[in-house]
Amino acid sequence: MLRWRGLDDVPGGWGRSVVTIGVFDGVHRGHQKLIGRAVAVAAERRLPSVLVTFDPHPTEVLRPGRHPAQLTSLGRRAELVAELGVGAFCVLPFSPELARMSADEFVHEVLVERLHVAAVVVGNNFIFGHGARGDVDTLHRFGRRFGYVAEGVPLITDSAESGITYSSTYIRSCIDGGDVRAAAEALGRPHRVEGVVVRGDQRGREIGFPTANLAPPQFAAIPADGVYAAWFAHEKRELAAAVSIGTNPTFSGRQRTVEAYVLDVDEDLYGHHVALDFVARLRGQVRFDGVPALVEQMNRDVDQVRALLTG
């Protein structure tokens, strides 16, 4: 898959293509349906597919300080869409200048002049351009002028009964509430938190449970405080782990941490980039009367993780 940062990276001889546009944070099941449709249209027309996304998140530019929790890093997003068959991953730096671009300017300058769009596939709730004045109907209208076709793809719900729409906002609310199972159902895979292993206070090692303390990116979507069963991904390995998120109230901690106790493994991982794929929430965070009670509960947590993940 080709990767471009800005329109200047698009090759000068780039021909016609099929384009899909969005933030695609999470690359959830709704996104997968949309991207899959764009890839299929590209295959039918024997053209490359291009996914256009934005960095930073538009909200950070339009309403500074209100950046939503990030479900996937930009690099992870690229990996996931590559697996779906996308031909080119085009990141547009979202700036005040881009935010001021009208819908017709976006179509003409980005889609027509630079990407030579033959077809554009977006969600049927897609809006774009200054003041969010552009939508699918706008794309249809400009398509008749510039010679491309536009298609709006319906959103996906979890079932006819509940009618919950799979969206990045819904998944963030699941994660914020600790419901990582519901998040995984909407994502089509476990929610992942990545980070570099940093030194902690070493209490886990002192009580027989050495942990890897993750330092996630600034806006990463961290599940609610509690203890979780997760897969610990490191150097092409997936290892079972009990993960504690919170402030360590038994030790009167104040800083929120993400600590992973990897079952049956004790390695020096400081400075390594690792990932946690959350499978289930075991319990909430509890303040214990002392270390013996905490250790007893941690042994039960580990047994539960082992049963859930390794059978």
C-alpha cells in the first residue's frame, strides 16, 4: 500500500482512482463495510483505491482542547486499512486552512485535480467543507459536472432490535465504561492500546507480580479503571496478561497507570513498544486493607485470565 502525507506526495502521473474519505478512527465494522465497498468498486473499474483521512483529528483544530479519545494511532489505522486491500493511504494534515476550504473547493482541488476521482464512496451521513455544508448530495451534484460517480453507504447497526449504530463515538463510550466486549463487537477485534514500557514504582515485583507499565499516546482511549484480561502483543508474540488500570488505591496512588502482568513471562521490556488487546473486564478497582488481601485477589485475577485466554 502506498502512503502519502499531503497532496504533494501524490505522484505526478497519478491516474484515475476510486476514493473513500473519513477520519476512520478505529476502522470499525462500519468503516470496514465502507472501505470494502470502495475496494470492490475499484476492482470492478480496474482502478486503484485511495483512502483519504486526516491528522490531527478535525475536532482538535475546530474546537481546540476537545480532541476525542483516539481508538487507533495513525500507524495502526494504516495497517488495518492495508489489510482491507486499500491501494493508497493519503493523510491530509488538518489545518485551519483546510477547515476553511469550501465543499466545492475540496471536490475540485483534492478529488478532481489531485486524485483524479472516477468514483467516491462515503458513508451516507458524510459531511465536508467549510461549515459542513457538503454532503452526499453535493458529491452527486459535482459528480455530474466533473465526470465521476458518488455512492453513500448505509451505516451498520448491531441488530434490528437495539438499533445501535456502530460508530467511533459509540465505541469510545463502551471503552470509557469498561465494556471492552461491546467495543470488540463493534470493532470486529479487541480494542488495542499501544505504548512504550516505562519504569514504575516496582511494587508489583516486590509482591510477586512484576508488571510492564505502559505510557500510551496522549489521546489514547484507555478503558475505565479496573482489571482486565488482555493479550500482550510484543515482537510478533501474543501473551496472556492481567491488566490493571487506575491509581493503585491500596497504595494511595494518585497517578493513573496502565500495568500489565504477563503470565509466565518475566523479561526486561523497558523501552520496548508493546500493545494490549483488551478481551474482558474482570472487576472494578478496589482498595484492599493490605498487601496480603491484594495478593490473594491478584492470584484469583490471574487464574481467571488464564481460564479466559488459554482455556
